[in-house]
Amino acid sequence: MAATPLQKKFNIEDSTEAFYAYMCAAGGGAANEQALKVLCDFSPELYDWCVGCGMDFEGGDLYPGAHINSFNKTGYTLFYTGNEQARAYARVTPPVPRGHSSLPSSSGKDIFDALAATVDSLGVQVMTGTPGKRLVQDERGRVVGIIAGAKGDVAIRARKAVILTAGGFGNNEKMMAEHYVYPNPRGAGIISAGNDNGTGILMGQSAGAATFGMGSFQLGRPLSTMGDALARGLIMGESGRRLVAEDEYNTFVGKAVGLALTERCFAVYDEAARTEGAPENFLGDPVATCGSLAEVAEAIGADADAVASTFAFYNESASLGEDREFGKDPRFMIPFEEGPFSVYACGSESCMVGSLGGLKIDVDAHVLDLSDEIIPGLYAAGRNAGSIFGWYMGSGASVADVLTFGIIAGRNASQEGAEA
Ligand SMILES: Cc1cc2nc3c(=O)[nH]c(=O)nc-3n(C[C@H](O)[C@H](O)[C@H](O)COP(=O)(O)OP(=O)(O)OC[C@H]3O[C@@H](n4cnc5c(N)ncnc54)[C@H](O)[C@@H]3O)c2cc1C
């Protein structure tokens, strides 16, 4: 969120325009920019709405000295959440912390506890164990209800409209096989609690909906940048070429290894960086420990001259105090010492994968058909709505779009005319 009272409390200058500029850059040109603009502009209102639900931001502190990502630190409520401080993004707009966590634990649990209490207090009827199966449309195409039920069918008539919020499609192997676009191998881990079966998206498509951003995925955690010293490694492919600024947020590193022109990718540490960063906590045991760069090349199957020149250029950049290739923070540009060098596999096969695409919505959260016309009586939000952020998913970003477009959908649905 941007331009919030919590940021003001810590004298942080921010604006919804700067938030939008950062998010557009981070989305890699693939965001739903109109919806993203609404999300950014909605920030101050979302903050008040969250506080109204019982979330406590202002009792916490600004997390100190965070480089890239430092979420879920108990007692702190304002954080950097992604790549704000990485050079390419800091050039777009001055980096400021925009991740808001609620007390007491500073984790998502407090957010959802507050939402659940609000649902209870409003007397909302929640039907668990009743999965939606298909939408019901009248003769004019208006969505007027839904057929649901784990065993047998329950027909539920919509007095106003239907809002689809049934999550992504990471657990639907058929949809994943159809839409996953990264050329390099997909990891087995899915970023999901287990029910991202794509049913909401499929239901919308059956009612004539278009999709947006189905090829957008986040690849997380080949290397966590949450520990600064980890960023002192060098990530390279079998070509022997370096691939990314190693201090970028983990989904940006994931994107780089997913798109790399070589399948297998590796993170190399010298002994000082390995001791300080403990990469084995994130990447498992090293695939090789090498006494020289020639041995590193042999271990990763790369040309020895290519590896030698990659390290020579990197070391020269480090001594100049500037990453001339990818713009890694100079703090992490430390020349590689003599061996031993520890080599860890960190290709896309080690990434967790999350789907980001879904139904195409407009700025009012209406679901659109293939002609960009509103499907009357149908709204979507969260992972059921297609990739508001493009390829980006910083920590907490999804909470922002789930809530923003959930609220917008709810408000608009409540204004719909009487029963169809
Ligand atoms: C381990 C983990 C860590 C994460 N960390 C972060 C993070 O740090 N920051 C961040 O922003 N995001 C994070 N995410 C992602 C975030 O949780 C999701 O993007 C977000 O929950 C999506 O919200 P949603 O409401 O669209 O879907 P969900 O939260 O998945 O909710 C969808 C609900 O719909 C239900 N459902 C499914 N099918 C049907 C059906 N047919 N009928 C009725 N109900 C159905 C599901 O059971 C589920 O309860 C993380 C996810 C995981 C799994």
C-alpha cells in the first residue's frame, strides 16, 4: 500500500503514482495496467478498510535496514516487499517500504483472522464443503446463480451477482501443461494450499469469459534474498555466463533461471560468502566443491574460458564498486577469493511455481467476454482474476489485489439491480 498513515508515521514520502510506476516496471510489461492503477489509487482507502476490520498496523515498527525482503518479522509492520531497492527499479521511482503487516504476529494470519472476525460479525453465511461447479445463466446471458456441492447438486440463486474467488490453477496439471511458458524445467512445488484447481476460471470460461495473463507465473525461492550475505554468490548457467543480479527478490531470480538459455543453473560461492550466507539452508548440499575455477567449469559443464572470463569481469566490477552487468548493490559485490568454491544447483527445477493468470476483468471487477463486453452478473477477484501484476508477485502483493478487487466486486455487486 502507498500513501498510508503508517508510512506517514515513519516520515516516509510516498504516493500512489510512485507505487504505480514501480508496480508497472516490476510487472515486466505484462500487467493489467488499468486495473493496477485502480489498485494503487485505492491504497489509502484499503488501509482504512483494513483498520476498520481490526488490523493493527500503527502499533508496530518500521523494519530497520532491510535490503530487499524482510517480511514476517514479529513486531514490525512496515517492510520492503520485493525489488524496490534493486537498481533497475530504484531508477524508476525512489524505493520506499510499502508492505504492511498486521500485529500481533506480522504475518498473513493476522490479516485473515481480522477478515474472518468481520465475516462473523456481519452474519455472512459461509457454506464450506460446497464447491462451486458451474454457473447458471439466463436466456440473456446474465449469471443468475451457481450449481455447487461435493455430493449432489445444490442450486444457489444469486440475488445480485456471483463473485468468483476460487484461487489459481497451480494444482490443475492439465491447465499447467497448457499454459506454463518458461522454457526450462518446472519445479514440483506449487505455491498453493492445495485447492488451486482452476475451477473458478473454468466456470467463468464456460460462461463465455476471456482470460488474461494465463502465461504469467511466479517462480519462487531458487535462492532467497532474505539473508543479505546470500547475495554475494554468482548465479550462472551452463554457458558459463552470469544470469541476474543475485540480490533481486526471489521471484525475479526465479524468472531469470526459468528463462535462461541453458537449462541447468548454479550459484557459486567462495568460502567467505558460503560461511556467511549459508546457501545450503536454501539450496541443499553443494553439487561440487572445487579448488579452482577450472574445476567449477568442469562441475557445471561449462567452457573453462567462459567461466574464467565471467569471474574476471565480475571481480573487476567488484573492485570498481559497480556491477556493470546487472546492477547488484555494491555491498554484495565482493571479489571472489581463491578456492574452494561451492557450487549449488539453483535452476528452475528447484523453484516453487504459482499461477497468476485468470479471468479478464475490468476496473470494476466485472468479468469480460471475448469481445471485452461485461458478462452481466459476474465478477472475479484474486487469482481468479487475471494477473493484475503481470509477472510480478512481491511479498504481500497478492493480498493487495485480493482485497482491493474483492472489495470493489462486492460493492458493485451489491449495487446490481433486483433479481434478474
Ligand atoms: C505457502 C504460501 C506462501 C505465500 N506467501 C505469499 C506472500 O508472502 N505474499 C503474497 O502476497 N502471497 C503469498 N502467497 C499467495 C497467496 O496466498 C495467494 O495469492 C492468495 O491466497 C490468493 O487469494 P485468492 O483469494 O485468490 O485464493 P485463495 O486464497 O487460494 O482462496 C481460494 C479459496 O477458494 C476455495 N475454492 C477452490 N475451488 C473452489 C470451488 N470450486 N468452489 C468454492 N471454493 C473453492 C479454496 O479452497 C480457497 O479457500 C502464498 C501462498 C502460499 C501457498
